[in-house]
Amino acid sequence: MTIDLADYERGAKYQGDYDADLAALQQRLAKIQVAHILHGRRSVILLEGWDAAGKGGIIKRMSADWDPRYYQVHPIAAPTEEERDHHFLWRFWTRLPASRNIAIFDRSWYGRVLVERVEGFCSRKDWKRGYDEINAFEKQLAQAGTNFVKLFIHITQETQDEQLAQRLDTPWKRWKTGADDYRNRARRADYLDAMHAMFKKTDSKVAPWQVIDNNHRKAGRIAALTAVADRLEKLVPMDFPEADPAVVTLAQQAFGYKSK
């Protein structure tokens, strides 16, 4: 099914009990992380989207109850000079998760077919070849046991402008905005073309795209966390072991433990 970002612009307010539902989702996600640790699984969660779309807020709430020893957040910026001297995927290989870990990418290798395409940071030949290279990269990783969750966080131009204004109005948020935001804003039509081409060419069975309407922040966060939990619960064994009898005996001897 073709993805059209215009279908994700309702921005409807969240109708449930946000705090309770968020807490329940965070508990689900905490169990999912434990399942990764127990069963030696690894997953990649990547977020793409517009500037000021709310990716950071989603990541913050998604990882709130996670053990920091077993997940990593990778904020992806422009490549360094050393990274530019290698294939564009080189800098992502060293950031991939080990067994029992989850890696979160705040932007990703899709920069090749988004910002690098639109802003002319690579040649037309390079970004057109990028689709096949990305698909092969993700397929290879999936075949080796890496799970993928790919979220695109969508907002309208009106919502983006509101968020950019809020950053300027809030002293401790001003560091999050700069001239690049406005350069990108001016080319929204070009970015939309690149995004729709990206969905068409890289929405695969092993790594499908999920678009999140984040025009209303609470509804978008619940939708994003739900999408992550739903997908990973299907890909990672969610059974947990019985208590070790030897440890139970030690607990009984130490403080009179009785099982519930």
C-alpha cells in the first residue's frame, strides 16, 4: 500500500487517559527490553521526520523505563570528514546494536535519499543508487537477526511553524533551532517528493515504514510507542523464565521468602 503523508495530518487530540496509557506502554516496553536481554535479541528503532517534529520527545518517553546498559541513542548529524571519505553506510555499522541491545537512531542512513538528495550533498547517481544499497543493508542485517522498527514522524507546515516559534520563545530550547531549519523549510515540496520516493522504494517486508501523525503531541507519542511495542512483541520472544530453584532456596534461607 502506497504511503501518502497527507493521510497523516488530522492531528486529532488524544481521547484516552494519556498519563495512564503512557505508563502502561512504558511498562510494555520495559518488558520488551528484558526480553531482548534474556533471549539475546537485537533491534534497531529509527526515527525520521521533519525538523521540530517531536522525535526527541518520543525517544525520551519510549526509553524512560529502560535499563541504560542495554540501549543506545544515536543522534545522527552531518558526517565528519573521515566519514565522508568512506561509503555512506560505513558510519552506521559501528553504531549497530550488539546482542541483547536496542539501538535508537534519531535520523539515520535515510539521509542519503532525503537531505543529501534535496540539498545536493551527493550526486544524483549516488542517491538513486542509495535505495538499493539501503534495502540490501537492512535485508542483510535482518537475515542476521536484527529487528527493525522504522517510524516517520509527520507534521504539517503549520505545526512545524508553531514548534519553531516555541523554540525561539523558550530560552532553553533556542539551541535546538538554527538556519538549517529554515533552509529545509523553504524546500518542503522537494522534501515531500523525496519522502514519498523513499517510502515507495524502501518500505520492505523486513523493515516496513510506519508513519506517525504527531500534529497533536500526546496522540502522536501514544501512537509511536504503540507501534514500537506492537512490532517488537511480534519479533522478540516474550516468555520469561521461572525463578531459579537454587536462588529461591537462598531467598528462603536469607529472609524466609515465600512465593506468591
